[in-house]
Amino acid sequence: MLIKERLFTPGPVPLPPQVIKALGQQIIHHRTPEFTHIFKDVREKLQKLLKTERDIILFSSSGTGAMEASVLNFFRKGDRVLIINAGKFGQRWKEIASQFELKVVDYEIEWGKTYDRDRVLEIVGEFPDIRGIFVQQSETSTTTYHDVKFLGEISAKLEDCILVVDGITSVGVYEVYPEELGIDVLVTGSQKALMLPPGLSVLYFSEKAEKRLSRSNLPKYYFDVAKEAKKQQKGQTAYTPAINLIIALNESLQLILSEGLENLAKRHQILAQATREAVKEIGLKLLSESPSNSATGVYAPAGIDADQLRKKMLELGFRVAGGQDHLKGKIFRIAHMGYFDFNDVIQIIAGLEMALYKTGLPIEIGKGVKKAQEVILNHT
């Protein structure tokens, strides 16, 4: 029996036809006027996406490459930094900072929760020499949203402190305008809401952060922002770029900008709300107390292994993500960022209901689907 697989993982995500077509084109050489024209166009579109006139740097790497570049280029060995450590990728900030001998203040938070404002104020009061605050705007492992605007206000009040934000699953989902939010360094990756395969990362840096480039004493070669900025301002890269990914990014950014950034954010909000309300209607519990609009984390019912439930869903054609570390086997994650519309939500909820039914759980088929439809109809 033919079963078509539908991808609902929080990266990689489904690709629009225009992106697939661009990826399938014959490759061009990167040291040509043709590539320079495309590359400049991509950088301009990224500036529109982030509502900035500042430089936007592209690296041929996963998002983790841009995360590492954020540490290497804007800090010095021994700088004290605050890590909002609320999930797998908050841990990654801690690991990168520690690897390059920054002094880490580890604000560890229970997975699924967001930071406490008063606790942040206590920490910065205790450590007035903090030179950076690191956070995920959308923590993918826990599907949790963190308010970065408050952190931007805090960092602005500290002497020589910058806010560094992992926007890998928030850029393209929310309206992320770094200059309005007080973000000094922002990174994202291609395989999330930018609707591309993995292989490209993006880095924005503020005027405040730029002043640190010449002061950083951490070792760097490939991820040298100053070197890349000089080349990329001329429409080239310091090293061989991911040519076809950049060509395809031009197409995906055109789709995003054509939809309109306000409409884009509204669509993701509706997709997320419909998914959350539907799973609660079925009787399941959400993982996050501050849920992100990029993906929804859900606890499996009591007595059911989440990974076994995922296998049932895959048998029906729906691939969702599992839990990481101590959440493995306890939760599953449904993505709804990028190339998703309202019908996709209805499909995945139907698939979840059928998978639960196949596990022997006595559920009312169609109850969650109906709730998702109601949410969508109330907003469109």
C-alpha cells in the first residue's frame, strides 16, 4: 500500500516547489558577476526580513557554525557571560562558550519553562561585569518561546554587554527585528523557517557588537566575521559558498517577503494555536509553559512510549520528532514552521488521532480535528 511520507519535524522542513526548482538548476561559478548579483540580492532580502540596514553575513554551515562565530568574534577569553540554559540548545551555548574559555554563569531552567525576570535581575546584580547574555528565542528541544526584548533592555543597561540570540527557529516564524528588540547578535539557519535544506547560516550584528570585532582575541579562521564582511559587501564570500543553497534562498526569501512579514507571523500563530488546542482537546498535555509558534511539544499519554507512538504515526505517513536527553520516549514534537498551511495542521492532527487509536487508546476520532478546524475558522 502506498503511504506518502509527510515531514513535520522542526528541521529539516518541507521545501516549496520554487526552492526545489532552484536547487535542481545547473550550478554556476561563484566568482562571476552572475553569482555576485544573486548574492547581493539575497543580502538585501535578508535585510528586509530583519528590517535593518546592517550587514548580514552568510556562512556555509549549519546554524551551529553561526553560533560559534557569535562567540569567536565578539568576545575575549575570560569574558563573563550569562547563558539562559533552558534546553538542548541552551546547553550548546554553554558548551561553545566554555570551549573558548569564557566564564559562564549558567542559569539552568527546567525544560519547558522560560526564565524568571527577577532571577535575571538578581544574576546581573551579582555579576555586573557580564559581557554577554545568550539565549534561544525559540528553544527547539522544548518548543519554548523566550522573551528577548526584556533581555535586550537588561543588556542595554549593563556596561559593555551584548545580547546574543539564537533565532534558528524564530526567524521566519515571528517578526524578528533585532534593532527593535535590542538584539546585538542574531543567528539563524537555512533548514528551518527559511525553507531550505541544511547548509547555510546567517549572522546579524549590531553597531555595538561591531566595535568588539577588533578587540576579540579568540582564535578564528573560517568563521571570521570581519573578513567575511569585507568580501560580502562586494558580493562575494571569503571561501567557496554553498552556491545552489544561496540561489534557492533567494527564492524562499521572495516567498516570505511576498506573503508579508505581519501575515507570515499571523499564519504561524494560527498554525500553532490550532495544533495546541487540538492536542489538548484530544486529552494530551503540552510540554511548554511558554509555547513557541514554530513547533509544539506534546507528552505521550500515560503508559505509551512516545517513540512507539511516533512509529505508529510514521506507518500512517507522518514523521514527527522525538524528545531529547531525559525527554526521550516521553514527548513528541510537531513542527509547523515554514512551508505549512492550515490543511497541514488538520492532516497531522488526524494522523495523531489514528495513531493513538491504533495503540489502543480509547479516543474519539475527529475530536481534535474539529477543534483545529474551529480555531482556523475563527481566525480566517
